[in-house]
Amino acid sequence: MELRGIEELMDLLHACRGTPEHGTDPVDLHQHALQTAALLRRSRPADKELQIAGLVHVIGRLLAPGDPTRHARTAAHAVRHLLGERVARLVHDSPHATDRDPHTDADTLTLRQADEAAHTPGVDAGVLEDWRTLLELLAEQHSRLGAVD
């Protein structure tokens, strides 16, 4: 499934509320996504695509429920057309990143570290609406680049 627009992506991210990240995780997918993106905003403030990859990496759990081996691939496929190849690649590679893999780039490792740290209940990571403008900007930017290619 390819997402057709930012509104569809926002609806999907809202739908993550109440869905546990893992069986006993203290935060739901929605809060996990916000925390991951917020951690990346703090550590890499200039890298908007990395931050957005952190925000959207969770959607595969809703799009491919019950099949953890497909979560990252499904999420990457869903956002590729809307947010671009780099965001899709980061989302796809994030669960496979290891410090020992020489083919894993620094951005993917940074995303993976934020993903692992984003499980703290009660953290104020903002609200999803805070990310709408950046999502729209990236989608517009990717759309323009796609028109040039």
C-alpha cells in the first residue's frame, strides 16, 4: 500500500494510539513514534528526513499486523512515493542496523539508537500535529524532485 497524501499518513499515525509497541511496552506506537522523532530532532536538528523516518517507522505494524518480518519493508514501501527514497531507506533499514555491520550507515544507526531509547512513559514528546508542516514540506519537496527526474 502506498500512502496517497499527508492526511492519510497522519490518520495512520493517529491510529497508532493504544497499540502497544511490543507486548509489555510502557508506551504505545503513537507515543513511541513521537519520542523517536523528538530524540532525533534533538540529536540531529538539521536532518529533517531522519526525524521524519523516526516518526513514520512504526506504521508497518498497522499495515502488516502479525508479521514482524514485514513491518519495516511495508512501512518503507508505504512512504517511498510520498516522502522520498532516503526516508524509505532509513525506515526499511532501521530494525536491521547493528554496530557490527560494516554496511550500516551512521544515519541508520542513529535512527536505531533513538528507536531503542524511545520507550519512556510520561515523556513530553509533543503532539503529532507539530510534525504536519514538516511532513507537508518533505512531501512537496519530494514531489518537485520527482517531477524533475
